Amino acid sequence: VLRRRDQWVTAAVINLQPRAANLPEIPAAALRFSQTGSGLKLQLDLTISGEMNLGAMERELLRVILLEMIYRNQTAIPSGEAYVEAPDWLVEGLLALTPNRDCLLLVNALAVSERITPLDEFLRERPELLDSAGRLFYRAYSFALVQLVVESADGRARLGSYIDNLAFASNDLLADLQAAFPLLAGNDLGKIWESMIASMKRSARTDLLTFSQTDEKLDQLLQTKFSPADGRDKSLSLEGLCQKKPTPMQRMALRKFTQEFMLLAAHANPILRSIIQDYQQLVAQLALGKNRAVGARLTELKTLRARLSDRMTEIDDYLNWFEATQLSTRSGLFEGFLNTSSAASPSAAHRKDAFSAYLDAMEEQF
């Protein structure tokens, strides 16, 4: 993204370790940054298990790379001093802009929401406190912000300089951005930001599905099966899964399932979009391990979909009947009446005054 040569100075140690059954509290990823007698030390401890989140691992690796860039020229750091990490929006945005990355899900996430979050409000958000849908929106806005600064005048060089100087950053993320990127320093910041988000929304809403197409894709999505907890029983449907508390593996699958609903909602017919968003919220609730009243709500949504489908079928039938009964040519059944009516209408009386006679004479001559 930065298009500059690697000038790696501090080596980074990647320590892979299996998850110990007697130490379940060990985090999946832990970054260690310290000052040693030989210089700075970067170490990333990754715990290998069946529940590994590859996306989270990728983020931690990028954090290590960015941390090395931030302190590449800051070798005289006192021992025990707290270090400054790259902001979350930068990590998520750079990941989204890496080559061969499919950003369609992020662009569609922006298209789902009608409200545009102001830049200063977005920068204050903490992604670790957001649910799966909120994190997806955060990643989408991060992608938009990094793309905005990269596409600005001398953007890549300015972004590299911004990263190099993060060790001296303040607590005001917006002020630091405005100091690094003149595009964001003017009075038109709000308009520039809204224009960027709006353009990405328009690119996502080029093709909206019809009602029947949306309903068919929603049916296919709701037929998704989930692996059982013990691996021996039959696969579970969404309705079956909400009867029990989901396992960690099922919760991970549900988080991915939530993104499928958001992707469909971006191109869905407006009549069904709110229903798809309701499904997405219920799945996100299950992904958090909360299954209270989810089954009843799924039944309500199923009933509502059936009523909407019946109503749309009636509308289609009426439109088809109306189109089929229209005549391509005039029948002529009322031509006689129209002619009689026209002939029966009295004509205006011809005036005989001197001025009218003069105008009539002029009309005959010219």
C-alpha cells in the first residue's frame, strides 16, 4: 500500500504454542514489546488451537509490522515505558487494501446503513466493545478512511510519514490526522467524508434484486446447516440451533453467517430488507450465546414473510391480468358517440360589427 522499500531494523519473534488444557486463560495472541541490552525486542505469542481465528491472527501480525515501523528510528526507549500501538482504524484499513482482498462485503455493509457516522465519532469507537455487526461496520469505515487518505495528494508518502511519527501521537486522533493530511484539515471535512462514504454506497447499490429473487436467496440462506456439538448428530438448522446454547465453534460459524445476511441486505429488495436485517440481528444475538426468545422471533418472521409473499403474488396476478386485458388498438365502439357529440356542440356566433368585418376582410386578402 505504501509502495516503499522494506527497511526492517528490529527482528520480530513469532512464537507458536499449543493450547494447554490446564491453562485455558492463555490468550490466542499476545504481543510483547520490550527494551533489552541489545536493543528493542518484538515477540508475538500465538496459541494454536482448533478455534483459531485466522483474521485475528492476521491483524496481530500487521500490528507487529506497524510497531516495528513506528519505533524503527526510536531506539533510545527507557525500559518499562509504555509503547504506542497503531490505531485500530489503520490496521483494519490496511488489511482491507492489501492485494487480492475482496472488499465487496465491506462496501455492501456501508450500503445497508442509511446513516453516515461522522469521522470524529468513528475515530472514538472501540472495536473490541462492538458486536460482530458493529465490527463489520468499523472495518468498512476504516477501509473508507485509509482509501481516502491514500487517494489524496501525495497520500501514500504522507501515510508512511504518519506511521513513522505515531510514537509522538497525541490522544486526539482527528487532530493527528489533520496534521498529517491537509485534505482533512479544512472546513469541508464533513462534506469530504460524507462524499466518500456516499460514493462507496452508490457503487454497492448498482443492482437491486427483485422481491422474488431476494426471497429465493433468503430461503437458500436460511437452509444453512450447522455442525452439531458432538459431531455425531445430524446437522442443525437455525431453528434447531437456537434451542441450545451454541458451542464456540458454532458461535464462530454464526458470526460468519451474520455477514452473509448483511451482504444480502445490501442488494435486497427494499420490501424484504428490514426482515433480512432482523434475521441478521437474531443470528448476531445467537453468536453472543444469547438464545432467549430467538425461536419465537424466528417464527414471527417466517409468518410475516409468508404474508408478504402472498400479497406480492396477488399484486403480480393483478398486474398480469391488467396487462393482458389491455387492447393494442382502439375498438371504435364509441366513435359514433364522439362524432355525434362533436357535431352537436354549438359553434360560436359570427359577429357582424364593423371591427369584426374589417378583420374578416383582412384575413381574406392575406
